[in-house]
Amino acid sequence: MNRFISILLGILVFLISFMPYETMAQNTTKTAYQKRLEQIDKELAQKFGYSEPNDIVGLELMNGMAEYLKGRNTSRAKIYLWYINEQEAAKKLKTKVDFDREKREQEEAKFKKTDYYIIRERIKNNFEEWCQKGEFESSTTYEERLKDSSVYQFYKTCTDKITYYYEKINIRGDLQQYNADNQYFPIIIYFDSGDYQKDRFFNITIPIPVEKAPYFKDKYRNDKWEKSDIGNLVFVDNYLVLKRIKYSGKKYDVQIGKYKAVEFAFKDLGIQNPYCADAVWNIDMIRIAEEKRIAEQRRLDSIACIKYNREIDSLILAYNQELLQNKYNFTKKIINAVRIQCGPGIETRYNTAKNNIIDKYNSIIAIAEAAKQKEQDSIACIDYNKQLDSIVESYNKKLLQEEYNFDKKTVKFLPLDLNSGKKGQEIKDWFNKEKKNINEKYNSIIADANNNKKIIEDYKQTNFNELKSFKFVNYNYHDMYNNCPGYLTRNIANPSAYNSKYSNALVEKLMEVTVDINTQLNNEWTKNGQYFENKVDFFNSFVKFWPYNVVSINPDYKTILKEKKKANK
């Protein structure tokens, strides 16, 4: 246990005590404790071979800590143990001045983690950036911008930042044991913004009659809490909290105790700007602006409601007159009346209603037109499928007889289904497109076959005599260079040279041709070809390709041949 405590103490000392002394140097008079810490760090640096503390010394100390924690008795581990012991001993020199200073530093560090500080600093940074003079901004224009817009920009920046953090707030409510005597559920509420690490909790009570409590508990979900409007934001211990939140549409007051209004005074930012020196922004500005916006929106929605409903009525009337006059609308279908509700989102509801009416009209018209076209479309569909079948049959007969169509490629098409939904010109367009595709595919296969033929003929004719007399030697790097000149091996059917641009079938045909032409390969094939599946199998077993266009007899050929003979017994 003592060793464990020492380890924890050592880690803590390392994390918070080993630091450059610029911060301490800000105080003109150093305490005995500070002087001793400086001396310890200087001695530490000297133990690691440096005259003064630096980052490398810190890394060495960290390595020493790691070795010590692993139980290693190294020199660095000993130095680390010496260091934490000296740090601990130095604490005896602390005076009230040291304790007060540490307390101030801790409070300052704690304050810098709060929502208030973080948001204020971001407001400051954004506003300072806005206050910078632009490269192409004259001094007069710059001064006018500051004079006319500084206050507005400060208010806008505050609003934007608070709104940003308001939107990031997540709420979780953990249900506690039901209070049957007073008939309510206690709930612990947690606020978490997610942008910086914090987790603060408060209490809420939800009154629930005892007969409904089991059902409420069964259906309760801790992640279904919602934020109320932004005007309920306050600072509690400099953290953003909502005074009121919602669950299942109902609002509940959060028991937050003492709080401060959300506001930022420009003078607290530490920025020089004479045009907004006395400006103070507060959360009510958002609420007031929102109330004005809502009131104006309601007025506009009321006007739009009358306008949109009249347009919808006129559209339905015109469509229904046309539908009733259409002789192919056998069931006399019409579009029913639609009424658009007023309120926020009325324009979206209008567009949705209008699109639905148009869709309904088009649907009725489509049914009527379908009855008219169904018969002639069915006849056209059958006729076009027959024509394409005849073309495909004729082409495939030729392709399968083509000697150099090694992959036996054919053409095909997907017949048009009578229920495909295509009509009139669409069916004709489909036929022409399929016919064109079939012709293009056929011509492409024929072109490939002709190209295959040319490649094979070229392969036979190019350096025919040298290819015929080429002698494959056993594996010997020197002999390969003497007997297998690089230019000649380009005429050998090297898979790695051809596979990137030729099909497997063409490469295999080249291998067969090589076996037929080359005397050595042909003799070996005549002698042992019976043990291989085909000439391609024989070629791949007998020939070995090496870097730099060098080729030889496969060093494993004899082993392969032996195994194949054994398998054929």
C-alpha cells in the first residue's frame, strides 16, 4: 500500500511540479519553497547531464517514472525516485504565501474551465478579429465601420455564441425512487454541452398520482428531455443551465438555487473600442427579438393563409372540370377539396398540398391514358421483342462460328415486359436503343476477334526463326543473360507482359502457338504432353519468367512432371 501511495504521489508531483520557472519569475520575491524547487530541478538536469532544466530533462524524468513503475532498478528510475522524494521534502518549506498562491492558481484554472470564461473568450477572439483593419480597407472606411457597426457586431457575436452553446446542450434525467407519501418522482437532471468536459446535476420533481406511477416509470426514458426556449438560460457557478426544461411536451422548473443572468459587458473583454465601451448584452435581447419575429411571422402567415387557400380552390376547380370532360375517365374521379391550416410552415404545407393535387390529377389522367394506349403498346412490345430475338439469333450463330472469338462471347438483350410501364414512343425508343446496343456489341466482339487474329499472326511472323530455335536453359543467372537476350523474350508468351492488355484466352492461345513453333517446347510436348491437361498447362509448368525479360526452364519442372506422371498412373 505504501509503495502504491508513493507511485501516485510521484505521478502527481511530476504532472504539476515539473514546469519551467517563467511563471514563478513573475513574482519579484521568491519564497524559500520556490527557490528549493528551482534548485531541485537544476540538480535533476545535472543528473541527466544538462546544465539547466529543459524539455529533454522532462522526457528523461518521464522515462524514469515508467521504469520505476515497472519495478526496474535503473539509473533513471533511481533519479526519478530521488526527485519525488526531494519534491515531497521541499513541501515542508511552504509558507502561507505559497499556499495562497497555489489556491489562487487553482481557482483561476477552475474558472478558465467554466462556460462563462470559455464563451467570453470566444466572443473576445471573434470580435477582435472583426475589429482588424482589412488589407484593402481605407482608414476612413475602417473608422466608419467601427463607428457604425461595433455595438451591433458585439451584440451579434454574443448572440451567435450563446445560441451555439445553447444548441449543444444535452439533457439527461435519471429517474429516482418514487415518493409514495407525496406522490411524485424525484429526477436528477444532468446538463452536458459536449464541447468541453463537464457534468452538472440538479433536481426536478414530477407529480404523478400513485395509480399512474408504475406506468410512468415503465415508459420513462432518460434521454427524452428537451430544452425550453433560450430565454431560460442562466449561469450557475459560471456554467450554463436551463431554469426550465420539457418532458413529453410539459415544462418543469429545475431546482438550480442561486444563479446569474446570462450577460456580457464589453468592458470585461479587455478590448479597446470606444464605440461600444458601455455596451452590455444579455439573454433578454434574444427573447425580445424572437418575440418580435414570431409576431411578425403570425401576421404574415394570416395573410398567406387566405392567399394560399384561394389558389388551392382555383386549382382544384380547374382540374375537376377537365377530369369530368375526359371521356377516358370512366369512373369520373375528381379531386377532393383541401384546406390549408394557418401558422408556421404554411408555405411548406401549401407546396405539399399543391404537389399532392397535381400528383392526384396526373394519376387520374395516367389511368385514362393507359386504357387508351394499352392495346397498341402491347402489340408494339411483342413485335419489337420478336425483331430483336431474330437479330440476336443471327448474330450469335456467326459469333459462335468465329474461330478467333476465344471467349465465345455472344450478344443478348432483356426482352421488354408487357407490364414494364413503357408507352408509345418510349417503347420505340427502347427498341432503337436495344437494337443499337446489340449491333455495337456484335461489332465490338468481331473487332476483338479480328484483333486476336492479327495479334496471333504477328506473334507467329515476328522473329519466327529465332523463336523456333530459341533454347530454354536451366536456371543459371549467367547463362540466362547469355542465352536469353531480352529482345527475344518479348516474343515469348509471358503472362505478366500480356495479361494487363490481353484476355486470358488470348494469352493462352499465344502459349499454344509458342509450344507449336519452338522446337524445344514442341519436342518436350511430344514426349510428355500426355501428362498435362493441355499445352497451356504444359507451358506454365515448363517455362519460368524472371525479371528483366529473362526466361528459362522452370526449376520446378522436373518435380511437376514427376507428380503428374505419378497422378496419371
